[in-house]
Amino acid sequence: MFTLYSMQRSGNCYKVRLALAQLALEYNLVEIDIIKGETRTPEFLAKNPSGHVPLLEAAPGRYLSESGAILWYLAGGTPLVPDDRLERGEMLQWMFFEQHSLEPYLGAAHFWLVLIKGGRDLQMHAIEEWMERGYKALRVMEQHLEHHRFFAAGRYTIADIALYAFTHVANECGFDLTGFPAVRAWLKRVSEQPGHVSMDWRPAALEIAE
Amino acid sequence: MFTLYSMQRSGNCYKVRLALAQLALEYNLVEIDIIKGETRTPEFLAKNPSGHVPLLEAAPGRYLSESGAILWYLAGGTPLVPDDRLERGEMLQWMFFEQHSLEPYLGAAHFWLVLIKGGRDLQMHAIEEWMERGYKALRVMEQHLEHHRFFAAGRYTIADIALYAFTHVANECGFDLTGFPAVRAWLKRVSEQPGHVSMDWRPAALEIAE
């Protein structure tokens, strides 16, 4: 059985928990508090030198990090990943877009403004950059969604899971989605997929202690 | 035949040109000058709303962006991508790591300090962040390479191509690799792979005008 090292309020971790729920896969859940430094301990860094969650123990002693890679690993061969090579490439394109052009801005805003709630290390130029680049990514998504119901293959895939995680909480950290009707309609479509769970949901019965 | 929209001096574009060369795939090459704004024209944005190169026309009218997705698309089913599901997940992990934790810092430093050579928009806090986070990524790579010859599957894969592009020019933008002997030895191994081409190399006979 998989073991997932995850922080409940992390958007990157939510992606993996959502996919696991929709794929009806059982797993052990180890809650890791980034804010308390639990990704910086020698024990955790031995599992993932990058010091990030989510982290999946995919096989005994084999740890997989990076939410996009974990999604791809878990969902391969399921309806959440298209079979067609080019459609799969397009799906990965949006997953790389998410990690490169959206998560660093919406994710940082969510971490600092919602989870940490400010802090002395937070600088105004950083917030301005998150806003400018975050809106730029949202405009690219809006343009695509004006003509497509989902991001790849004409159906719900792990690209939608990846992009949903931070976009659905963007309003909590100051992003105004009023001017993004196609994004808002897509958020609703994603939330209505079979087996959808919210960011707050946790598989309590499966939880184990670190 | 594929058409690749690429800028010769871009590290992200070099990844794709290197893979195409090693896979001995023929393609049309369209040179795009980011600095002259050629990724911001209506014609280019119609092909890729993100406004980035590399961009691959994979089939007539079907455009694939994001270097990692293009690499995956081109190299699927070849020796540059492992067959084993978990090894493939580990390869993708390093490709997401590259786009999230290395390219935004080494890539930005390369763009601003080597290609643009400064400019009035360049701010000191940005350079400090590139250095701090770039060295952090290099330390994670060093730690992995102390025990592995390549990033995934025990052999040369597209994860190595992805990580090589900006790492092999890091010295040009102020990164000192003296303290990273495992990274330096890996750079040499990558440069010695069959069919390796340098960043300057171009398939002149295939070039077409935009």
C-alpha cells in the first residue's frame, strides 16, 4: 500500500489526495507540517532531499516527489490519463505550465497570505510579482477554456486536477476571478466530477502517525 | 515532419534540439527571437497563448509547448525514456524539479545576465533570489549524483537532457560549480553521450524562414 506524506492545507498535496480519492486507491497518510519545519528534518530529507511534500512511498524505500510526477505515476493506465500520445503530451504541457507559470505565483500567494498570514520575510515586490504573473497564467487558462471544456483530450484528466488545486482557492489570496467566466465554469465542472473531494477532506480511517 | 519554433540561445529550446538530434528526427526549424518580441506577435500567440518557445508543431495545426512535454512526446518509446512505470515517474519527477526549482533561477540568470546583459528592469533582489535558489537546486542535484550516474533509471534519459541545458551554462551567469564535483562529472558524462550536440549547433540544412 502507498504511503503519502502530505500537508492537509497544501495545494500541491491536495492534487494527490484528490487523484487517490477519485482512483479509489487506499493509502497510508502521514501528515507533515511544513510550517513547523517537518520537511527539514534529517529523517524527511533522507526520503526527499528537495524537502517538499507531497511525497509518495511508491514501493518500499522508493520515494516519488513532485506532484505532477506523482499524479502521472498514480493515474497511468486509468481514465484520468488519455491513451493518445499527442493528447498525453498536451496533458503534460498543462501540468508543466501549472508548475512553471501558475503554482509559483498562486501557490506562493496561498502559502504566504493564507497559511502563514504574512510574516517578516514577506516583501511587497513579491506580492506584486505573484499578482502580475498569476493573472497572466489565469488569462492563458481563460483563453483555452473559452474553447475547451477541460485542458486536454476533451475530458477530465490529471491536468485538470493539477490546475484546479491552486485556482479554486485563488480568491482566498486576493485574486478576483470575476473577469474569468470560463475559468469559473471549469472550476464548477471539476468540482462536479465523480468522486470529487474538497481540500478539507481526509481519509481519517487510513491515517497513521509519523 | 515536425516544425520546431526555437530560439538558438534559449536553454529550454536547446533541450528539444538536443533530443531531436540524438533521436535523429528530421524537422523544420523556425528561429524566433524572444528579445525582438517575436513570441508576442498575434501570429505566434495564436499558436501558443503562453508566448513561449520552444513550440513544436507535432501534427498539422497541433502545437505542443513546454519543453518537458515536448521531450516526453518526442522520446516516448525510445531508449531516452525508461519502460518501467516507477522509473518513468522518477524521470518525470526530475523534469518537474527542473521546471519548478532550477529553470526559474538558472534560466532567469542566463536570460538576463547572458542574453539581455542587464537592462533597466533587472533588480538586485532578483539576482540574489536566483543565486540562493539556484544553488539550493544544485545542492539537491549534487546529493543525488553522488550516488547515481544519471537522474533516473540508471541511464541517460530526457531528465538528464532537461537538467543539462541550464546547468552546463551556469558558470556563464555567475554560478561557481567548484564545490559540485558530482554535478561536473555528470555534465561531462552527458556531453559524451552518442549524438550529443552543443547549444551552438544547428541543423542548417533544415532551416526555414518564418
